[in-house]
Amino acid sequence: MPHLFKIVAAASGQYRVQFLYNSEVIVWSENYKSKASAKNAIASIQKNAPDAPTVDLSAGETGKGYRFEIEASKNGEHFVRFRARNGEIMVRSETYSSKASARNAIESVKKNGPKADTVDESLTAKADAAPPKKAAARA
């Protein structure tokens, strides 16, 4: 399946969530202090994204609860955020030159997120980042 969630290592022993299509990151999270929190974020996106409304903040719309937001960046491009019921941003996207591309990103998360597998790459990344072990000194 080309869509998947990844849990990746972040700075200071934290974790980040990514949602990808064919290795291209569509949305990513802020850092989570625990892997359990990252897993909970994925489960929440899978459960709540499919029925979440889309609010176009760049057109003056407002919303509450779980929702996707389309926001204009300073350069006039658009990006996507998914907010939890409590208003916290769960994931965001890169900026897109067209609002249609932002809407496509939302539809991808809504349609493909619930069925997407999760791959935990945090252990691999930490192992790769660990310094090599020194050989024992011989007497």
C-alpha cells in the first residue's frame, strides 16, 4: 500500500508522525515526548479525519472540533492543518501553490489515512545515530 504513517525519531529523544504517499511526506506532526503519544495521534487521525469538515481560513471560514484547515501563507501559497477537538494542531503540510493541491492533500488523508499501515522507523534512526562502540583495550 503506497500510503502509510511513519513514526520517526526527532530531537531530544522525541518522536514525530508523518503521513506519506510513495515516500513523499504529505503531512507531519510536531514532536511528541513519547512514542505512545505518537501512536495515539495516528489512531486519532485515522478515526477522526474521514468525517472532519474542511474550513478555508483563507476565505474567512471558521470551525470547531476535529477539522482540516486551509490557511494562506505569507507568500500567497496555501497549507493544510488538521486540528483536534481541543484545538491543538495534530499535523500540517508543506505549502502548495494552488488551493486545489491543498484540498488534494486533505482528501488523501481522509480517504487513505484510515487504512494506512504504520511503520516505526524511530528505532532504526536511533540505532543509526548511536556512536560506534569502541574496541576493548587489550592488556
